[in-house]
Amino acid sequence: MIVHGSGKKSSGDNSSGSDYSEILVSVRRVAKVVNGGRRFSFSVLVVVGDGKGRVGCGLGKHAEVSDARIKAVNSAKKNMFRVHLRESRTLHHDVKSKFCSGRVVLRAARPGTGVIAGGSMRSVFEVLGVQDVVAKSIGPSGSHTVVHALFKALSSIQSPRHIAAKRGKRVSEIIEKR
């Protein structure tokens, strides 16, 4: 279930004044067995981004879906980080990542390719602002596992400027001819 919404800046938010978009990736009804029956609550996974390279995901749990979503959005805004993009449209290099038993493979793509990715990965790329990427998830198709593996992969992406500074070289020596 994917729901689009625009994140409104709350008065307690200390981030910049930019507008965030949020996508509800999954809603699960979970049960806790207690004395006298079951107690139901909801677990909500939300992805928040600004469309310019900042993205975060959050998990919220509550008895009502709307309250769980608010908790998830607040958690996602706290966990936001910057992803270095090439030309503000694709990744700098190919990445493989693993979270639990789920694996993802991300490949940079040429202009005009579009976002070739599955359901929950597509929503992350949408809020991130990536326009050209090829992505594949291998293993379990559960949205929680796939999104966490994807975030692990995105956090490992490094810009050519950072790599050049680490190696003590110029950026032109690092980047291959494109």
C-alpha cells in the first residue's frame, strides 16, 4: 500500500525550511497475546525525503494507524541522511548490500532509463529524487527487509570528491571517462 503525502514542517522541527514528501510503504497489523485474548496494534513503515538527495525511513507502532504513521514520520525525519547523487539524477557507482537475508543490487543508469525497481524500492527512489537507476532485490520480498537493505546500500555510496580526498588524488584521476 503506497500513500503519497507532503510532510508539513512542525514547529518543533529543527531542520531547514524545505518541504518533505512522505510515502507510506507498509502497514502491518500485529497481535500481542495477553491474558484474556489478543491485543492488536499497527506497525507502519514510512519513507521521507526532500527529492534532492536527503532521505530517511522510520518505523512507528501504535494502536491506531494514524498515530503509528505520525511516530514513523518523526522517526524518519530524525534518521535522515544525504545520498551523493551524480548530476542529481543517478548514483555515482554500483552498490551491493545485505540486511538479514535480503540483498539489493543498485546500478547507475544512463539518462532516460527511468527507475527500474520493485515496489518498496521505487518509493524510496521517488522521495530521494533519483530519476535513472536499475535496482534488484534478491531474497525475501518483505518491504521492511528490502528497505533496510536499500538504506544500508545508499549510506555506503561515496562521492568521487570524498574518495579523491581520501586517496590524495584529483577528482579527474578517480572518475573514468563518461
